[in-house]
Amino acid sequence: MRGVEIQPFSDQHLDDAARLLEQRHARHRAAEPLLAEQVDFRGLLGALWARDAASGAVALRHGRVVGYLLGAPRDDSWGPNIWVEAAGHAVEEAEDARDLYAAAAEHWVEQERTRHYVLVPAEEALIDAWFRVGFGGQHAHGIREVPAHTEVAVPDGFEIRHPDASEIEALIDVGLALPRHQVQSPVFSARSVPSDEEERQEWLDTFAGDDEEVLIGYLDDRPVACWSVTSIEHSREHGGLARPDRAAFLGFAATLPESRGSGIGVALTDACFAWAAEHDYPTMVTDWRETNLLASRFWPRRGFRRMFLRLYRSIP
């Protein structure tokens, strides 16, 4: 017997859970110092616990809380889902995460919520524990320092500049390059590719806004690549513990298939670093599908370190 007792999560466990989360974050920051320093752990947990249909479990050993797990559904676009967010779990011993999941998942599957997502710090023992209850790597959140100075070397025949509203029709294919790639093997994204009209409206909204820096790579005056960078505050996926202080967010990157490998993506990334340095961002964050072979190799080569992994399990 492992001597661990599992109970349903309740209000009385919030303070102990906050203590465990603070300890986990301290370990995580020791490995990745760019993570947020000042965090309201109790507030994050209270917000998670207050979500509709939130549920979870705690692990006790000799009467002391040594682990917790909290999950709640997102909208139905994710299917019959449960999400364990970045603040939704912490354990003193990685193995206890497996017992917590066993208890919580029974309730979730009874509710016919069979698609399970969990954001896990890039800690080998913790990731291994989740893998051994059937999860696999789906998505990564990457982080790195912004260089103080970056030379942008544009490949011969290309140029980088801001797009013009008169180019929307030519920009549609560039904007759709990423979702078209994501539905292919081995990503097999369940999200459908937007229509040309939906993408056209996306570009109209982009031109109407002023909260992101959009850079286009052109070849013979034709748009072939698009990179976008903004403040991390504008990212819906990078909140709480996954939102570093004063970070820039490289939120979109896509290149037409015929221009991949040309070096224009590297040049656009460097242009985003230069923009971030000019605007006094010390840190940059991006994310990618681990099943996207191109992206999962490109971004680590640009110096991005995995800070969180989104793991996924579908039952059956």
C-alpha cells in the first residue's frame, strides 16, 4: 500500500492546494527563471474551483494534503472535454498524480466527458506520471529571452514589410496556410479550415485593430509568409502561471509550402525579436503543436524552451 488517501476536492482544501502550487511553481522557476515571480496562487485556484462543473480530488498522507487535481470543461468546440489548467494540479510526489487522475477521471467519464487535457510543467517526473495514465504530448508553450540586438538577414529575393489592406485577397492563402497544414498528418486537427470569407473577415479585423505587429514575407511582391507579435496580455491561452511578466507573444506564424526552408521564417522570427527589444520586452513566448513536425523542430531551434506541455487523452 502506498499510504495515500483520495478524497473529493472541496472548499476546505483551497489553502493546502495553494501551498502545494506555490511549491511546484518555485521548483519550476528554479529551472525556468523567466516564469512569473509574483503569483496569487490562492486566487488562481479559487477562480478554477468557481468554474461551472469544476471537480477534482485531493491526496492525503497521514492526514496531510500532499496533492490535488482540479478540472473543468471549456466550450464544446473541444468536444466532450475536461481541462486541467496550469494551476489545476500539484503534488509532492509525481506518482500521486496518477491516483488523483484515476479518481477524478472516473467522475468525468461518468459525465461522458471523455477528452481530457492537462497543462503540465516541463518536469520530467511529472510528465512521465501523466504519460503512464494514457496521456501523450499534444502542444507546447515555449519561452526564451529576447536578444538585446538582432540582425535581420532577409534571404535573396525576399522582403519583409507590413501588409496593406489592398492585398487582402493575396493574404488569404497565407493566413490559411497554418490551418491547412494542421489538418494533415500527423497533426489531424479536429478544427476545420476556415473558409475564404472567414479568413477575409479575419484580415479585415486585423487591419482595423492596432494591438499586434503583423509582418509579411514577400517573394516577387507576393505574400508568402506571415508572422504576428504582440503583448502576452492579448493571448487567451497564456494566462495565470503560463503568463510570464513583461513578455511578448509570437502568436501566429505561417509560410506557404513552396517557401518553407527558404530562410524567410528565420528572418521573420528575427524581425519579431527586434520588435520586442525595441518595445522593451525581455521575454518572448510562443506555442506550437508537438505533432506539427515542422513547428516542433523550428521553434526549439530558434531558442524557445518548453515551459508547459499540453497533454491529451481521449477515452476510448
